[in-house]
Amino acid sequence: MLSELKKSGGLYYDEHQDRWFFSYRFDGPKWLLVYSVENRALNELVWSESQKVIYGFVISLLILLFFGFYLKSHWDKTLINIIGHIKTGAPDGWGNLESLLSQEINNTREREAALTAESAHDALTGALNRRSFDKDLQQHIAENRMFSLALLDIDNFKTINDSFGHLVGDVVLRGMVAECKAILAQEKGTIYRYGGEEFAIIFSEIPEQQAWQLLEQCRLGVRSREWREDISAVTFSAGLGRWNGEEAQALIAQVDARLYQAKHAGKDQTVAGNAA
């Protein structure tokens, strides 16, 4: 038997005795432990443990099915109640549920609209931001719409910041946008904050001459604006150009060059193409 145990790696079944023999060799003292179990007793033990696992699985499955049916019944009743409330009005003075749901939908739409407007506008001045400018400019070009582009830059803005502080500089930025918005409100002109103290205006579907006249009204309005701060006057220089089918960057470069012509010519003026 010992030789059979050694051959089988410590596990041997004797068919004549219908018994299982197991052996274990200790590492310290060279002892060999041998023990045996009747095959019938081993089978009963395995079956007993298997029954425990099966019973546990069945009980868990029944619990899950019970809670599943309970939740389904609960939600079915809730859904039926909601449908009934929508049709007849909710009980206990809650008011009509249909009205409540409609109000919540409207509130959600208003929040979405507010977030969309916030992402499209410059937080300081209220003008549309650079991302909106890029989008609208490309849209005008894609739709082949007649338009003119103006780029504006506040003259001596760094001096205003250095002399009066950045808070006053912010007031100037907001005041300039407010002045231009008031003039462009009834016209097809939209002002954007292009970057820093530089702004852009897209004049949609009007001749360049009319765009130049509106831009001059903005320039004169800003120059004559009264400031509560101790500032004598605020002016800006501008370049203006009409779109003639060129790429967006080519048009921007052309108008930007005219803006710097206005700067080098003494500031507080507009340089345009055919409209000057």
C-alpha cells in the first residue's frame, strides 16, 4: 500500500476494501502520516456539502426573484399613478402634474439657453466672444452672404490701465461695448470681443459705405462719451473691409492692416477700402 501511495502522489483507492488512503510526509522529522476513509463516507460528505451549496444558491435565487417582482409591482403602480395624475390632476392639493412637468421642461430649456448664451459671450463686456466671431464669420462665408468686417482697437489703452488701474480699464471696455451696441441695436451689426482691447464688428447684408457710416457713429459716440472716472476722452482706431470671396484669414489680415494704418496715421480714425 505504501508503494502505491508513493506512486500515486499520496492518494490511493483500494477497490477490494472500498477505501481511500491518503498520506502526508512531514519535512522535519521523517514521519509519514497515513489515514483512510471509507468511500461511502466520503461520498456522503461530498453530497452533504454539495447540498449546502445548492440550497444556498436556490434560496438566493428565490430572494432575488421576490425582490424583482416587488420592484416591478412598485414601479408599475407608480407609473399608473403618474399617468393618472397627468390626466386628472394630482391629489392632495399638489396641482395638475402635467403643468408641473411642463414647467420643469421649460425651466430646463431656459437653463440650457442661459448656458448657451453664457458660453457665447464675453463675461466682462457682454459682447460676443472670439469663438462666436470665428463661427459667425465662417457661417457668413459658407452662406455667401454680403458683409463687411471691422477691427477696432482702443487707443492708448495701456496708458489708461497704468494711470487709472485695471478696474477703470474694465469700465472703459464695458462702456465702449455699450456705446457701440446702442448704435448697432437697430442695424445689422454685431460686436465681438476679439482679444484684449481689440474688438470686431460684422456688418451683415449692408453696403460697405453704410457699414463705414455706422462704424464712424460708434467711434464718435465713444469719443464723446462722458466717463465718471477722471478720463478726458477714450478713442479707438479701426480698419474696415468688404468680403469679396476671399478666405476668412485673408480678409482678417486685410482689415488688420488697415487698422494699423489708422494707428500710424494718428489714431482716432477709420481706414477703409472704397468707403474711406
